[in-house]
Amino acid sequence: MSKYWSEAIRSLTPYVPGEQPKGSNIIKLNTNENPFPPSPMVLEAIHQFDTDRLRLYPDPDSSALKQSLADHFHVKTDQVFVGNGSDEVLAHTFMAFFRHPEPLLMPDISYSFYDVYANLYGIDVRHIPLQDDFCIALDDYSEANGGIIFANPNAPTGRALTLDQINALLQRNTESVVVVDEAYVDFGAETAIKLVEQYSNLLVVQTLSKSRSLAGMRVGFAIGSAELIDGLERVKNSFNSYPLDMLAQVTATAAIKDVAYFTQTTQQIIKTREWTNEQLLALGFKIIPSKTNFVFASHRYIEAAELMGFLRTHQILVRHFSRPGIDNHLRITIGTEEEMHAMINCLKRHPDIISM
Amino acid sequence: MSKYWSEAIRSLTPYVPGEQPKGSNIIKLNTNENPFPPSPMVLEAIHQFDTDRLRLYPDPDSSALKQSLADHFHVKTDQVFVGNGSDEVLAHTFMAFFRHPEPLLMPDISYSFYDVYANLYGIDVRHIPLQDDFCIALDDYSEANGGIIFANPNAPTGRALTLDQINALLQRNTESVVVVDEAYVDFGAETAIKLVEQYSNLLVVQTLSKSRSLAGMRVGFAIGSAELIDGLERVKNSFNSYPLDMLAQVTATAAIKDVAYFTQTTQQIIKTREWTNEQLLALGFKIIPSKTNFVFASHRYIEAAELMGFLRTHQILVRHFSRPGIDNHLRITIGTEEEMHAMINCLKRHPDIISM
């Protein structure tokens, strides 16, 4: 604490990201990274890049990247916003659209950064409880609000809403912005981008960190009506004119263009997820149906914290949240087949685990 | 304008960066970029980088980069903050330290992004006029304030303050944060980093975009007391855990370590600047003494806007600001010797220019 800090800074509770261990030999299933390297086209983009150009400022508008996203999603370039990871896109979204007198509505269990942004920008939040089966209860998002945000599929539960459910929400909630955070959508859920033409208050946020294997390059984007994108651009250009460096722009553009690689790797992860689910069920876990690149599981008899510690002693990292309601669950990222075999085999060696 | 925007967003006046033309054959002296490519060590860092790692999140703390900066400037790592360009560092600085009841003091002519940040975060500003010779009048920064910020050397004037002048300000201004933005300091001015141990309210901001030829990679940093750095980390971790991608971290670290290349290229730019000054004087320009990689010049008879247009028709871009008080000046970046010869020769062809 310092007398020099702005007052609001004193009460911040910053987000704590998952651990990034520096050693090798660790099986890292704790931050939902993709087990596959980025597309070969990403490598080629880096190796063909003329590094002398790094002396110049990058394109402040990331025009080539926006064009590739517009082409890929069949929207216009003025419906695309890009940022330094979807975290930056979300931060600007809170600033641009959620600072209203009415509270922001969000699930009580979701990406924990949402509360951090709200706190940073002084936004009132009303948390809406998940249903008992961990589904987002969109019917309960009915009061007057200054905005709605949720992740679909939700994190860390992995559960997805249908497009019909989201459509129904948008039909009745027309006076505030609805943000659908689709960080994990490519692993089996349905994107709401197809509703963007219909609803000028819908903003869909995605990232290249998960399904495009580019967490290391920090690129996220939002797709919505031109009037929402214009609001985001105003915030961005009042904050940092050049959020994406040259190499982030060229690698992200290459990753978006390589649809074949994207399809192949996401399908493989879905296949490995289903295998992992079966194995975990056979070891006495309860599983929430996941449409993401992770599973959210609790064991019938053994505490999650105990299992996390056990895996950790065997160099396998998974994530555990101490938040009441989910503190007996593990969030396990889907790695390669080999990594998931190793994780399952490790669990089988736990003294209290009995294969069924 | 949209009913969905937060109210404060409606009154924003975003920053407008200098033009980034997409064609080649243009002599680009309009955004103070370095004419030399980045250090060969930067190229090597990119080519040796294992691109498979891009599937993982980067180090959220940029530890290796912070260590290289701490070593270079003889401070501790907890006195170093890094961000996505000094623009992001400055944005977080405004959020962390300047939101107080008293106004922020800054020069009336300086980096125009300062007013944009203040507007974004709802900070009152009191502009202190420059002296008639364009020097920052630090003696006039005496009223109660919620912070002080200025660029040293100042932009777009190029004028530098001495360390003694900054020291005197810090002696009398102890209750608010003083930010010295040293984007251009390496071209002949003296850094205030050596005062950081003495004054816990001093924050010095620098960038790798100018003297390290890395504008394309977007890396800036701040050095100050641990308590100020902690305040910035709280904002950063409430905004974006991973502001620097992996390649930004490795290229910036390499650039900081190559002191020999840095010294050689900055010295060359200083030499070319002095040559350019002499030539401009001989063509009837008035020059403000510059400690930066640009000169700020006005012609005795010919209007700046006219000269900018003339150069532009010959594929040479320089910057002109329409702000009253400086609207008859050109800001001309120092390029290579060849580029400056071309610029001078072009001016000589202007019908109203008479060599003296």
C-alpha cells in the first residue's frame, strides 16, 4: 500500500493466472494450453519475416489480421476488433460498454477475471447462480442491467449453452450489451457469431490462445455490430494505438488462414477428451459434460486438493479453485494422448483409487 | 455514437498516431522511428526461438527481460515494470497514480497522448505553459497537484531539462508522483533513473521503440521505487496478465543486452542530427536545440504546412501538428545520412527556399 496510489487501486484484487513452471519434464494440464504446436504456416510466417522492419511501428489497425478474421467468419472488417489477448479485448469491453448505473449480470461461477475488470472500472456486479447441474441459467438474467457477460462454454465448468438459448436471451435483452466469451467454443460448442447480424448489442469474444495454439503470442478478437466495434476502437485508441506487435499480427493471420490444421488439431483434442472422460468415470470421478479443451471433474471419495497434490508430486499440474461450490473439482486440460495416458496411469497409482 | 456505449466513452477524443504508409519508396521521417534495424542479437533471438513453445502462455512477469533491465540500469527487479509499449505503461501509470482530487500538471505542449489518458480515466488536468523558448518551466509546477508528468526531452519540441532541474522539482514536490517520460533520452539527454533511489515518488518511463529500433515489437518499461512498481503491477494484473508475448520478451531482452550496437547507432543518429541542423539553418530554418532523434523546425518565410505538402509530393513524410503555438513547425525524424541528404536536397528544390 502506498500513499501515492490512486484510491481505487488500493482495493484491487488482481487476477492470479495459472502457474507457468520454468522446468521441463512437467506435464502441464493447468492452463488449458493446446498440446499441439501452432500451424506450420505460423512458423513460416516468422521465418519469412523481414526483421529489419521491426524498427518501424506496426500497423495500428492490424488490417491484414482483421481481413483474415472477416473472411473466416463472413463479416465485414468494421465488425472485427483485435487486441493483445482476449484479456485485453475483455478489459476494453468492460470500459466501453458496462459502466452504466445498472449492475452487470454474470454467472456466479465463470472466468474469474470478469470480477477483476469490474472492480478495476468501478462496475457494480450482480452474480446469478448457476443451476445445480452447473448450467448457466439464462432465464434468470431478467432484471434491469447495464450489461450481461458469460463464457460459452463456461469456464471452469466446461458446460455449453445452445444457440437457441442465447438467441432467446437476446430477444428479451435489447437495451444493454450481451458479451459471449467464446474462448473454448472451437472444441464442440456453437458460436454466436451467426447472431451478430441480427442483434446490434451482441459482442462475441474469441482468442487464438486455445484452439489456434498461440497462447504465447497474445491475440484475441471480438466480432459484433459496427457500432460496438467503434466503441472498442475508441477505447483502444485512447489506451494504446499499437496493441499488436508485427510478429503477433503475422502469426495470428497465418493461424487463422490454416483452417485444415485448426480442424485436425481441435478434432484430435475432442477425441482425447472423450477418451479421458471415459477413463475418469471408470476411476470413480463425476464428470460435467465438456465442450472445451478441459474436463471439470470431482472424485466420489477423494478430495480434489488431495488429488491435485498427488499429481503434482508426480510432475503433473492440474488446476484447483478454492472457491466454495467448485472447491472439490479439478480442472484438467486435455493434452496429447500420451500426456492423458500418463495422467490416468498416475491416478491409478493413488492408494485410494479403485478402478471400476 | 451508440446507446450501448458507457457514457464516458462518448466524449473520448482518441489519439491519432502518425501515418504508417503501406507503399515502399517513401522516406518516412514522420514517426520518430530509428533508421537502423534492430541489433543482430534480436534477429538471432527470433531465429533461435523454438516456435513450438508458442502454444504455451508467456511468462506473465517477463522475468528475464526485467532482469536484463535491472542489470543495465543498476536497480532491483522489483523496481522494474514492463508493458506493451511505453503507451501501455503510461496508461497504467495514469490509472495507478493520477486519479486524485487535485489536478494533474503537465506542459501545455507535450506528447498529446497524455490528455487522452487523462480523459479516459476522468483525471482533471492543469496545463502549464512552456517558456517562450519552448523549455518546460518546472518552477511553475508549484500548486497542489495529484501528479506531474512531462517528457524529457520534450516532444515534439526536442528540448531537454537538466538533471539538476528535475532534482529541484522532486525536492519540493514530495506528495504526488512525478513521471518523467524518457522516450527520447538516449539521443543526448540525461536520464532521471539515477534519482530513483532518492525519491520514492519518481517514475521514469522509457521505450525500446526509438533508441533500440524495436517499435515493431511494442515494449516499454518504467523504473521507480518498489512501491510505485507494485501499484503498476496491481493495475496490470487487473487488466491483462500477459501483456508481452514470448517474442516481444526475447527480442527486447536481446536488444537491451547489446549495448555496443545501441551506443553505435544512437551516436550515429546524433551525428546525423547535428548535420541536419546545420543544413536546415543554412536553408533559413529556425531550429530548437534537440536532444532527440528528431528536429523541430520552422522556416522564416515559408509555412510549415506548405513545406510538409511539398515534401510529401516528393515521397518524404514529416509530421506537422495543427495545434496553435506549434502549427508553424515541422517535426522531422532523423533518418539515415542518405535519407537526410535526400530531404535537404528536396527542400533546396522548393521555389521559395534560398540557401544562405
